[in-house]
Amino acid sequence: MHALDGVKVLDLGTFLAGPFCATVLGEFGAEVVKVERPGVGDHLRRFGTDTECGDTLVWLSEGRNKRSVTINVTDPRGLELLRELVAWADIVIENFRPGVLEKWGLDFPAIQEINPGAVLLRVSAYGQSGPLRDLPGFARIAHAFSGLAYLAGEPDAIPVTPGSTSLADYMSGMYGVIGVLMALRAREATGRGQVVDIALYESIFRALDELAPAYQKLGFTRERMGADTVNVVPHSHYRTADGHCVAIACSHDDMFARLARAMGRPELSAPDRFGPKQNRLAARDEINKLVTDWVGSLPCDEVVARCRQAEVPAGKLYSIADIFADEQYQHRGTITTQESRIGPLAVPNVMPALSETPGEIRWLGPELGEHTDAVLGEILGRSADQIAQLRADGVV
């Protein structure tokens, strides 16, 4: 049994944000039918590292568990097929620029006429309303507009990419999962579907802790601080004697006292020295120099061991090579190897882990249109001859 067995998802999206929501739902048992343009498919098939099967590594990983169907929605017969799939679905997912569904005659009122219980997830750069609603955008623009990119990098330098250029897509997809599951829960009481409206930038802005209240209350504009953190110190990255970097996090006074003991400098945490947080914040540069000098005198493994022995959160900054070698990743199965069209392929595993109804990867990203015949036959009741004619006419 899976948590979402019986839930039917129609994935109309392209690239990543909306489709990632469908991917997560599919991992936990939802039946996901992905509609793509004949001969073209989702742009995600060409985003990332190319492979010998014609699709990228990103597609093979993120297209998991979906049934690929090709439909030409510019043909009235194709649009009718799409309407029938809307009638079948519990959840419809799209992440086009606002107005595309309306051009197809499939705005939410029209969807409700077809299927009153359908939940519609709409992901776009700026949301379905407001003066910027019609503008295109990608995750990088969302990082800029949300305020995240402004904070990433060293002071007085051009801001850098905050880790992944696709972060806003993944986070918006996760908020999409939350939204559609809440909408399904509400449907149990009302019998009616609803629209889940997500702007890429909002999913990032929501995760920026006290940025908004600090500005409203104090007029404080947070600036780039490199690896440092605005409200605590030491809470940064430090280079070790053997050339690696470690992250050390001291989020409160007791934690700093434990770090001071690990450093062999317990006097640093005295009340008249750096024990109170305010004293450390006032002496940020001095504190960071003390920790930098200590970390820089020791190899990485010893720094981490001393911190862990003192119960101070610390860890090496991992490359992907470190991740593949790490026992914790191996024990948890955080990376799983699955069969694919290019042979065994390592991909991120399903999360979160559910004890009674766990998710699973049943297959990796399918070939374009691989399931067209099966879906049109099994779900929409078309005969083999009818499907053959639709294919000959370029409808599928």
C-alpha cells in the first residue's frame, strides 16, 4: 500500500516546478499521466547532461514514475482527449504563463464543469494575479525577486547563485504537494476542488526567516555576509589545516561554551568575555578569527571529531564525491541505484520516509510518448484502430 494509492494526477507542466510536484505525488502511489507535445516533449528532457538515450540525466531522475502521453492540443481532437483526462484526474498540474489554460478553454470554471472535484495547481513566476502576472520567469529570477540572491555571496561582491539554480522550482513543487494534499483533504468535506496558486518567488521568500519583520520593525536591510549568519556567531565555514572546510554552528550560549572547551579555551565563554550572545555579536571579527585560527591548526577529521565529542554541531563541507562515500548516506539509502534506459543510474531516493506506506521509484524518466497507447486505451477507452488513426493524423 502507498499513501496516495488511487489518486490520479494529470501533469500538464513543463520543465520543473509543477512537474516536480507530480513526481513527488507519484513516488507515494499516485497515478501520474504526463501530457507532452508530440515530437518535442517536456523541455526538461534537454536540460542537464545529455545521455545516449536522447534524454538528459535530469529527466531520467525527475521524470520518474510518470506515464508519458503525447497529445497535440492545437488539434480539436487532441483537446478533446485532454478534456477527457481532466475528467479522469483528481489533480491537474500546470506551470505555464497565466492565460495558457484559458486559451485552451480550460480555465478553472471550465475544469469544474468537466470535473467538480478536480484540484488545479497553477505554478507561475509571479502568480495568477498582480501587475507582473504575465511575465515569464525561471528559478534564477525568483531567487533575485525573492531577496535570496541578494544575500548570497561575499560583502561588496556580486551576489552568487545560492547553491542550485533550480532551488525555487523544487521548493515551489514541494509547496505544490502541500497545497494539493490540503485541497484534497478539504474536498472530503465539500466535494469541490479548488485552485492552488503558487508563485515561484513566494516559495523562496517564505523561507527567509525574519527578513520581513526585521525590516518592518527595525528598518534593517540584511546584507551579504559570506558564510556568516546575521544573528549568531560563530556560525560559519572555516578552512582546516589540510585544505578542507568545515561548518560550525553555535546557535546559543551553551553551544559556544562547549565549543570553547573543545578549543581548549574555556575562559572565552565567561560572562565578562564572549559567553553572552550580544558580546559575541559585538566582537564578530574577533570571534571568527579565534575559531579560524583554531580550525586552521588542525586537520578536518580532528576538528569534526573534537566538535562532535563536545556536542557542537559541525561537519565537513561535502562534495558529491564525499556524499557517495559517506556511511550515513549509505545507511539511509539517500541515494538509490535504479535501472534506466541508459543502464543502472544513481538518483536521489524518495523522501520523506513513511513507516507504513513508504514511497518508491517504479521506473525512471520514460521515453517520449511511451505510454500513449496504454493511457488512451486503458483510461480513455480508445481502440487500437482509433489510436492508430490519431497517430497517423498527428493528434498523438
